[in-house]
Amino acid sequence: MSMGESASTASNNGASAGTANRFDEAHLDIHGIDTAVFTAGPAQAAEWVALLPRATLRIFAGAGHLLLDERADAVAAISEFLDLDRT
């Protein structure tokens, strides 16, 4: 996988059992996989996203806790998410 590729993208279109309806807004969860600060891995992040009815998870290789400084495509992912949410 090259440095410019996302390690993973997942989307959840339906709420998991027990999810409150108050989380009906679109949600983007981004993670740099190479962080020492956030010790939970991609599986834990996917579990969190599964609890939100309109959540998308983007995990980026080659970046850590300072994801937005380390990966321009992470910033682009946020811009794309915000553009999609307006439609």
C-alpha cells in the first residue's frame, strides 16, 4: 500500500441495537494508524463507528496523531465529507 492510499474505509447506514436516535447526524471518524497516542486499533474504531447510524470511518496509513499535518488526503476526506453532507 502506498503512502497516499487509505488503509480502510467503512460506512454504517443503519444504527446498531441500543443506539440512541440522537446520533442521526452524519459523522466522520478519521484515524492515523501509526499513532502512539491512540492505542486502540482499527477494529476498535470500527466498533465505535458501528454504533452511529450515519458514520463513516477513514483510517490512514503512514500517519499518526497529527493526521491532518501528516496526510493531505485526510484533509481532502474531511472536505469531501462536508460537501456530501450538504446535499
